Amino acid sequence: MDHIEAIVKNVAWSDRHDEESFTGALHERAVWDAQKCWELEAAFTALPLTQRIFPN
């Protein structure tokens, strides 16, 4: 999966938000999925510091 897509699906106000994503499961069902958490962290660390996730 694309790193930006992995991040965007975890953003609640994104139209691509996925309720099965790490943040979706955490907020909707209070489920901490360690695997999804590591995937999200890996997506953030894979981006260059100057990468914009949501353009203005």
C-alpha cells in the first residue's frame, strides 16, 4: 500500500477514511490493533520530512 494512502485512510475528516483503519477501530470500537498501529507508524516514518500529505 502507498504510504500516503495508509495515512489518509486513518484521518477521520478525510473522504477516504476507513473505519477499519487503526484510528477508525480505535475511536469507533476502542480496539488497539498493534499490527495496524505499526503499519501507520511505518507509513509516517517512510515519508520524507518535506512530504505534504494534504495539499493546500
